[in-house]
Amino acid sequence: MTRILPTALVMGVIVGLFVAAYMNIFNVPVMEWAIALEGCDIERAGCAEQLVAAEDEEPLPLSFLTSLGGQRIGMTIGLAVVGILYAAIFTGLYHLMRHATPGWNPWAWAAVAGLLGFWGVSMYTQIKFPLNPPGIGDEGTLLARQGFQFLFIAVSAVSVCLVVYGVGLINRSSAGSGRWLRYAGIGLAYAVVALLLAFAIPSVRDAAPDWLPPELTIMFRTFTAGGHLILWMGIAFATIGYRYYRERDVHAYPQAGGPAHATAG
């Protein structure tokens, strides 16, 4: 499929907005819960009593109907932008997969590219830098945390791309049992780089406050990881699905698009 980047970028925005809706439904209430707990200046037991006492005056902050207003809008815009960035990375991985495994079909290329992007950019980063709800953490270390995260993401993404590129070189240059040894060598090399990356880059983790329940953190991290998985795979399958849909129309009505638009690859 030729020139999938424009389609992928559009799908990145659309899927990003869909994931924003998912986050607003599932993750924002968890954020509200954290904000409510953070805003209490008394002991945890007293905080719970304070929230219960306020129930008659207004909805509890952990209610699914409560809105953070600007925070929700900011999340929606941010995920649309992230969708564009992920779409660009997916396009690069897709074309690397296409050249590395020419015998596969576009759906397989898209699925593997999406999963590799999710691992290299999102999941491995969240393992190294465990997420906390907004507002949790020392503001003095925010710049350092973000800088190290960006460096980690960049090196991790490049490492994944090099693995796919290396697989392509092996597929084009060798056959038989020696190929599997080279695959194993690439896998071992990636494992070494991933471990070095995990230990070489400081994590700059802020200790969770005593009032933060473990289940709140688990929920926040799980919903966030799920949203990233949906974003990556949504971009992958929506992009390829739309291209197939367009090419089907071109084949059905060649006078409208012409043969130039029906090229697959």
C-alpha cells in the first residue's frame, strides 16, 4: 500500500479522540479520586469522613459523572497529538516490516508494527517509569523525569526499528538453519540493549505518598496502558482497513480513481 502516511496521520487523530473518550470514562474518575485525596490536609481516616460529610452538598469527586472540565479537554487534545506522533512511528515500522517480511500480508505487517510500537514506545517506558496520577510527585524533578523519559523512548524506539531492519537483512541474505541462529543473535542483542537502557538511564521515581491507595495506582496504570494499546492497534488496523476500502472502490470503479491509485505495497 503506497503512501500510507497521510492516512495514518488522519487515523491517528481519529483514534486519539476515541482513546480520549475511553480515558475520560475510565481514567478520569481515578484522577478525580487522587485529586480528592490529595486535597485533604488531615489524616486518611479524617479525609474519608470529610468526603462522606460532603456527599449531601455535592457529588463525590470519584463519581463517574464528575467532570474535570479543562483537564478533560486538555487530555483530548493531547491524545490527538500523541495519535499523530504514534501514526508517524507506525508508518516507519510498517514499511520496515514490509521490506523485512515480503511474504506476509498487510494485516500481519500492521499488527506486528502496532505491537512493536506499543512495546518500544509505550509499555517498556511505563515499566521503566511507572505512571502516577497527575499531581502526584515532586515538581522539582518534573523536568528531569520528562527528559529521561524522552531519551528512553527515543533509544527504545530506534532499537526496535533496528531489530526489524536486522531481520530484513537476514531474510534477504541467508537461508536454512543459519538464519535461526542469526535471529537468535538479534534477539540477544536487543535484550542486552534493553537491559542496558533500563539500568543506564535514571528513573527519577518519586515515592508515592502514604495517602495514595495501591489500588488507585494500579487502576490508573492499567487504564493508561490499555489506552495506549488501543491507540497503537487502532491506528494500525484503521489505516490498513481504510486503504483496503479505498482500493476496493478503485477496483470497482476504475474510471473514478485510475490504476495509479490501486497500487498495493
